[in-house]
Amino acid sequence: MNDDVAFIEEQVDRHHTWFSKSLPMIASENVISPLAREMLLSDFGDRYAEGLPGERYYQGNVFVDEVERRVGSLAQSAGPSRTSPCTTRSWSPGTS
């Protein structure tokens, strides 16, 4: 393995170890759950879901739509909220 790749992997491992023993108080440093990490690491985490469920611009969002509908229902069942409705991430690093 390339020394540079090994160095980067070591730093990422050290980062995860450090954060697993920390309580980050800055929102941008929040630690996500193992389940959320698993979902983000899947192909599902890279879907670009612009628009509303069932009205997307891209064909590959059939299951994204199903998840978004379910999460929206769960959020509504939790009670009223002053925040915006649940939506999937509708941006990509290239367009943000």
C-alpha cells in the first residue's frame, strides 16, 4: 500500500477513535450514529434527490422517495414542529 494512503487511513482512524471518546459541542462536529454512517456509506447516500417525492428529476430516486415519505410521516407523528419538513439532501458538493 502506498505510504500516503496508509498515512491518511491512520489519521482517519485516529480521528474516529478520538471522536468516539468525545462530546462535541459544535454542531458541525456532531457524531452521527453507526446506522446513519452505514446509510451514508452506501450508494443510497450519494443520491441527488431534487424535487418532491414522486416528482423527481432523476429516475434513480424511487427508494429515496419511499424513505422520505416514511421519515415525513414519522416526523408528523412526533408532533407539531416549527421547522421545515423532512427532506433528503438535495445538493451535491459540486453545486453547493
